[in-house]
Amino acid sequence: MYLFKLIVLLLGHTSSYTHIGLTPRVLRGSPHPTILCSQQPVRRSCFLQPGRRMFLGSIFFAASPLFPIVSNAFDNAIPEKLKYKDRPKQRGPTPPDLGIKERGDLGEGLKTCAPGANCFTTSGDTEFDRFYLLSPWVPKKGEEDKAIEIIASIVSEYPPGQNKIDGGGFSIIKSTPSYFYAQFESLKNTYIDDLEFAKAKDGTGRVLVRSSSRLGYLDYGVNALRLNWISERLRERGWTAEELTPTTHPDYFSQNGRK
């Protein structure tokens, strides 16, 4: 088994390990292996990226029974994910400018969307960015202060594989009273989508939203289906959270072949 682990690591495949107490971070431009850690409710999943000095690290990990090799999928992936474990991984790089930041003329907000039918956000020009623009979600009266906490609770119950999407599972990376960030993985090719919610800083209690694929031009309706699953449960609580349909975003649904 240890020899097999060594061979896998030397071939450069990304391997995942579970550790306790690591701080999430990404070291870019380093010749050393890079540790990526994502916070989950019970433990953190850390991914070792190949570097030029992988050989010595490979010997260490292969010789230790404490670091078993498991699938790259998140812990809550559906069982069918195992059928595609040997497919090339296409996770894409984590966008460097996620979170609430100054967005030029748009002011503070979440990241905008690049050209393509694979993203929705509340940040954009109401005239030129209608293709992907969302209205901020409005909590029910009395739930403004705990809005992000409520969203986090709903997302934690999200069922991977619903509507045949996100079969690779998801991981909650960050959750605070003002900001929430999670990653969702596709079933077959490990595409990663980034999901963000943030409390608007204008004192209105509104929630800013962004759901986006990292790779490609189309998403085949995935981001809309994910947001609709979440918003439906918020509307049941009395929130104002628009359902995404061919009427609200006709170009997106048309290009993705959704009706």
C-alpha cells in the first residue's frame, strides 16, 4: 500500500489529507508543495499540490500510515463520484479577489462576473450587466442581524446531487456573521464553483450574493439551480429572494439550453 501511495504522489496526482488545526491559506509562486485547507464543520480537508521538491515529501507521506490517500471529492460527495475518480481533475484556480472589496465605480461589494453564462452576482451595472445581475436578498423583518447565520444553516443541509448537480459535494470554507463562502464540486470532472453571501454594509440588512463557475463559458444551469434551492428555503421563511427563471434571465437560460 505504501509503495502504491508513493507512485501516485510521484506521478503528480493531487492527493487529499485530513488534518486538525491547520490554517486555511494558499501559497502561490512557491517551489515547495502548497497546502490548501478548507474549513468544514467537523474537520478540515487539505490538498497537497505538487512542487519541484515533491520527491522527498512523497517518501515521507508514503512511509507514514497516518496519511491515507482518499478521493479528491469533498466528504459529502455522492457515492457515484467513485466511478469518476480516475478522470483528470479540472478544479481551476481559486479567484484571488473573493469577498467584500472595493469594486471601482460599483463601490464595495462581491466580485462581478466575467463574460459568460456561468455566473450570477449582485455586483454590476443595472444597465450593462443585466445578463447575470441579481437583486440583493432581503431577510424577513427581525432576521437581518442573523441573516448570514441562517443562510449558513441552510447551505449546511444542501443535498449534493439535487437536480443532478454538485455530485462531488461541497465544503464550507468560511462562515462569519457578515460573510459566507463555500465551494461546490461537479460529479464527473471536479469543476469547482464558488458561492458567496455577504451582509451589505449600507445598514439595510440586505444580503449580497454571488455564485460562479471558475472554468468555461457555460454552466448548463448549475449556478441557477443551486441558488434556487437555497432561495426557495429562504422564501419559505418570508425572505425576498428572487427565483431565477428564463423570464428573469433569458439570455443565461437560453445559452445554457434551459427552459
